[in-house]
Amino acid sequence: MSEQEIHPTLEKISRKIEVNKGHLLNLITEQINISYPANVLNQTEDLITWRENVIQMYSNSITLNEEEAYHLVDQWGNEAADLLVTINLPLDLANEEIRFYRNLIGTIIKEEAKISHLTLDQFYEVVAAFNSVVDYAIQQINISYMKEYNANLKIAKEAVDELSVPIVRIAEKIGILPLIGDIDTHRAQILLDVALTQSSQFELEHLIIDLSGVPIIDTMVANQIFKVIHALSLIGVETKLSGIRPEIAQTMIQLGLNFKDTDSFSSLNQALEYIGFKIK
């Protein structure tokens, strides 16, 4: 039986997988759902869609050659990863679901192989091709899932980073930039970007950078603050520093750091009073 002659059998297998889609869905619900977290099970519609797409992908791949089947899996993997991240289905559980159908669909293949009188070699060829698709699907969902996860993580990190250097406008032309925690090179760049962008948006004339929450002021941090102050001056914003604690001031002197060209104050209240803002 040539490859052309075996194709009708592959089409029968494909149709039988689709016909049994409901049964396969019920089996995975009964056998796997029990171990799933509530937040995943609560998204029933999306979970069913994910499972239906897995079964459909397997059904469609049966009649394709290896190159076509892998291309199909590539397309499925990109779409499936989006859905997995949406429903928060852990990657290990997703892999378990992809593998779950191996034996079930393998049984369908065996039944149709008997009916069509496939030789042992032909049967092995069909099963091997299907197993190859399953393995490739697991590989692709891992790659696609991590790409999607990392992309979302990057977006979330950028949002958190921006929130870590917020400018609070307390009057029409006055803003405060309270800094808390260590300042590394990455955060320093965000500090510069946010200070320029938000100061321009708020049309500020005065910005007070409060350093009372920064544990260490070293050469790198001081240089970054200098850059921010200089950049703000170019857009017409006068910068004041507050929260310079005695131990920080002493460290700065020992390091040879000098803010003599910038007004600095030990407290935020002093800086506000200096520019004429009084807390009522």
C-alpha cells in the first residue's frame, strides 16, 4: 500500500478524532481537572477552547506530511500560548494535557489501522508520525509560552519601574519625586526619562527630588542625579534636593561628591518652604 493508498485511512483517522472530540474532552475533564487550581477551573470556556484546539490540531495534522504538520503546530503554538497565559494554566499542566491524547488517539489509529488492513510497517509509520507531532507540539508550546510570558513580564516590569519613580504634583507648577530604595543603572535611566516626561507634561517649574528613602548615595547615583538635574534645567525646571541625612552627607563628602550648585535640604518641608509652598 503506497502513501497515496494510505491517505484514505489517514482521513478516516482524522474524522474519527473529530467525531470523538466530545468524548476526549470528557475524559480529560474527569481525569485531569481534579488536580487543577481553582483560578484555572473557573475559566471553563477558555479551558475548553484550549482543549478543543489541541484536539483539532492533532486531527488536522494526521493527513499532513511532516513539514506541513510542523508548520501547523507552529501556528497553533503561537495562538495557544496566548490563551494559556490568559487562563494562567501552568506550563507543566499544559504539557500534561498535550501528552494526554497520545494514547487515546493512538487507540483510534490502531482501530482504523486494523479496519484498513495496514501492514505493521505502515502502522508504525503512522504512529511514529503522530508521536513526532506530539513531541513537537510540547516543544513549541514551551517556546511560545515562554516568549509570551516574558513579554508580559517585561510589560509588567516596565509598569512597576515607572511607578517606582513617580512625580507627585502638589501645586500647579510644583512637583515632588520621592525616591525609595537602591538606584542602579537601569532605574537611573528610568528616573531620567520619567523626570523629563512628567515634568514636561505637568508643566512644572520646580521639582524636588526627595532622597530620604535612598539608603546609599555613591558616585554612580550622584552622577545620575546630576544628569537629571542638568536635563531638567534645559527644559526650564529648577531642581531641589531634600532628605540629605547627616550620614549620607558625610559619605558624599568622603567620596568627593559635591551638590554645591544645587539647593539641598535635610527635609522635604524645608525645600517646599524655600520655594514658597506652605503646607496648610
